Amino acid sequence: MIFHYLLSFGFFLVTSLAVLALFFFLYAKVTPYDDYKMIFEENNTASALGFGGAILGLCIPLYSALVNSISYLDFATWAIIAMVVQLLFAFGMTRLGGKFSVEKHISNGDVAVGVLMAFMSIAIGLLNAGSMSY
């Protein structure tokens, strides 16, 4: 019996980690700047804050899907939906222009914009998670 519980735990955990890893890859694709270069080579705090907020923004609805799902397939479906919502948000925000150009401000290392992106990503994640309460 315990083996069954451990197996279920493993499936849910591995799937969560796989969605998170896929998010790491896709987030870097949807943003018009190179997050990894800015974080690991240029020590860009704004980029790290924005990316960190995006990660938390995904993990909040992932948690909601984990605790509210009625099956593994239900969880996997909501996990993918959560990821798509967060990626669409990031894509839209990083395409703003003019004085609201997140791309320009993050690239310049403007920490205030990185913090704003982080909090907005977390807010979207909370709304995303709340929308999953069925």
C-alpha cells in the first residue's frame, strides 16, 4: 500500500519538476532578451528578480493544481494550463513599448522594473491558482 502512495507522489513530483523545467526553457524563448546571459554573466538583478517572480508565479498555480486535482491527468492538464497562462503574461509584458518597455528596462538593469515584473507574475499566478478552484 505504501508503495502505491510513493509511486503517486513520484509521478506528481516528477511531473511538477518537468513542467518547471519546461517553463525555464520556454520562458527564455518568450522573453526578447537573454535571461540566462543577463543573470549568470552580467549579474543583472532586474532580470533575476523578474525571472524569479515568474517561477513563483508558476509554482503557485502548480501547487493549487496539486492539491485540488482529482487525478493525475487532471493535475497534468491544469499544470500545462498554468504554464501557458504565465508564458502568455510574460510574452505580453515584455512586448510593451515606449516608457513601459520592460525589455529596455530589464536590459538596462532597472531593479524597480524587475521587482514590478516579479510581483505582477506572482499576482497572475495567484489569480491563475484561484481560477482553478472548482
